[in-house]
Amino acid sequence: MFDNLDAVLLARIQFGFTVSFHFIFPAFSIGLASYLAVLEGLWLRTGKDLYIDLFRYWVKIFAVAFAMGVVSGIVMSYQFGTNWSVFSTRAGPVIGPLMAYEVLTAFFLEAGFLGVMLFGMSKVGKQLHFAATCMVALGTFISAFWILSVNSWMQTPTGFEVAPDGRLLPGPSWLAIIFNPSFPYRLVHTVIAAYLTTSLVVGAVGAWHLLRDRTSVHARKMFSMAMWMAAVVAPIQIFAGDMHGLNTLEHQPTKVMAMEGHYDSHPNGAPLILFGIPNPAEKRIDYAVEIPKASSLILKHDLDAPLAGLDTVPDDREPPVLVVFWSFRVMVGLGFAMLGLGLWSLVARWRHHLYDWPWLHRMAVLMGPSGFIAVIAGWITTEVGRQPYTVYGQLLTSQSHSPLAAPAVAASLVAFVLVYFAVFGAGTWYILRLMHRPAAPNEPEPDRAPVRTAGITPAPTFGAATSE
């Protein structure tokens, strides 16, 4: 049945499927850990029980999301040895230590303080408990730091040497590897995306409960804090994304060509193609809706600046334009929708109707999952745009896979799909069930809640969020 399929393509689909599932949970837990630290800090500073009620409400949700991120990350990491053993052999001397640093730093912070944060409020005192919450939040950031350093090195590899047997070995300075050219931009862009994702979820939950009871002080506070975050951070994220795009143009120009849909070079200013249908066979964008010279203005800050197209790249070195073109537009479109929601909330706040505009609340509920969609679309843009390489310019994807037959890879892919939808579908349903219940005064702690959250195995929340 699977004999005629490409084993490499199946392995890529399998990794893409598992990492997409995994990425959802760290994108939420990174921002939620910081939100919990803010809530507890406000409680200690003001003494208002409202903040500790919200903390106890969201910490239960954090525990479940964290656990699912752990499980999905552990499962995903095995694929480096099963489906991508050649990649592991060739690039392992560089990426292996970086991923080990994540375990030695982020893992110990999270594993050491997560239990205290979840169950230690009445055992260790307020100040030490707050310190534990801050350490968990710091651990999620450090985890993102190391994993994004790995991923960025795969995008813009520097500081390495090529051994006679083809292995990529670390050079004299690890700093050149860690702080590779795209890393600062990717770190800022991804972490802000996690904060935005969390704010939209919190805002959606607050809006949902405002639609049911607009007098709820807990729902009001959730919604207000989330809308402040969206209004302030969304424009910062758009600016950070623009800076990241300029960095990508410098170091991975073919990715930008695919994102922009520029099959042809434009010596006198390139148009900004808003929409269209990429036609790889004819090397053009059909039904294009474009703004003349706007792409040159955005990328080069000059209307007449020349921009090279994919006609300058060999066919076997082009990324899949159709996927990259549309995933990029999904990400950007949702980013501007988040900005619109934030501006709408500012208008409502200015007119003293933040809690009284049902259509604003309905839109916030609708936008709740948009952060997850945007981060997945951004990940697809980044990883598919790097093709046909696993390590950009150094190691082709076709040279990175294990010598496995297509039926073996297909069987494991089917197993992953069935198990993931069953297990993580149930976990997601449980999170939604927790969100459906409104926060209440004297919210119980996790170890005193009617439904306990158990089975947490601390581990790095960002798992192995790199791509094949």
C-alpha cells in the first residue's frame, strides 16, 4: 500500500505533525507561566484576593498544558534517532550540546520548582512560593532560548568546521554558534508570539464569561489584563517580525522569495503580492492582487530597489512556494487581526465600555485560538522555507534521513496520528472544560480542587522544537 510513497516525505510529514502538536503547548505555557508570576506578584503587592483567585484558576490549566508539552516533546525527540539518524550524526556535535544545555539549565529550574508552584502555597510561605513561580517562568524562557538557538543555527549556521567525514564540528567559539545571525530575531519574535498567544486565550476566557455574566469581577480583570497585553504587544510583534524578515532577506534570500511569491527578479522595484495562487509549473502567481513596488519599499526601504527572484535559484534549491507563500500570509493576516482587536479594546476602554460591548467580547472569543494558528503558520514558513536543507546551505534533507522503507515510516505516522488525536484531544477537551467554569472567590488550590491534576513529569517545555 505504501511501497510507492517517498520515505523522506513521510518522515518529514511525521516530524511536522508531531512538532506542530508540541509547539502548541510551549507557545501557551511560556506566556502563561509569566502571567502566573504577574498575578502572584500583584497579589503580594496589593493583598487583593482577586489576583490569587485568578492565579489558582490558571495554574490548574497551566499544569495540564505543561504536562502535554512534556509528553509531546519527549516522543518527538526519538525521531532524531529513528527517522533522521544521518542528520543526528552529521550535525549532532553542534546541536547535541546545545540541547543538553537546555536540560542542564531549564530542566532543573522547572523540575525543581514546578511542584512547589503547584502544591506548595500552604507549605513554604508566600515569598518562597512566589520565587518558585518566577523560577518556573524563567525556566520556560531559558528552554526557549536554547531550543531556538538550535533551530536558528540550522537556519543560519556559523561557528562550525566541516570534518573530513562530513560531520559539522563546533569551532573555537561556542558563542558564534549560540548567537548565530538569526537567533536574536527569532528569539524575540517567538517569545513575543507566546505572550500574545497566552493573552488571546486569557482574553477569550474572560470574554466568554463576560458574555454570560458581565458583572463578574474575575472575568473583568482577566479580560482587561489580556486586552492591555494585546494592545501593547501586537504592534511590537509586527515591528519585530519586520526586523526578522529583513534578517532573513540577508541570510536566507530564497525563503523571502518564496514568502513574497517572487518567481521573477524585479530590477526596478518589486510589487507586494497580497494574494494569489502560486503556479510552480509556470513559475508565476496566478490571479495576483499586488501593490506596485511596495515589496521593495518594505524590504529595502526604497521603491526602486531591485529584488532578485527564484529565477536566480536552481530548481532543485527552491523551497515549496505554495506552502510558504500561504503560511506567511496566514501569520501576517492574524497578526494584523490581533492588532485590530487590541485597538478595538482601547476604543472600548476610552469610552468606558470595555465590559459592555458584546461584539468585542464575541470577537475576543473568536480570536482565542488565533495565536496558536499564527505560531504554527510562522513555524511552517520558517521550516518549509529552509528546504531543501536541514542545515541551511550545508546538509540537504534528502541526505539527512535514516535508511528506512516507506511502509515502516507510514505505519509509525498512522500510529502517531491516532494516538495524538486521542491523547491530546482528551487533554485539550479537559483544558476547555476547566476554562468553561468561571473563576470564583476563594478559588481552591490545585491540591484541594475537586478534580486533581496529577501525572506531571517535569521536563523541558520546548522539548525538541526543531525541524527536519
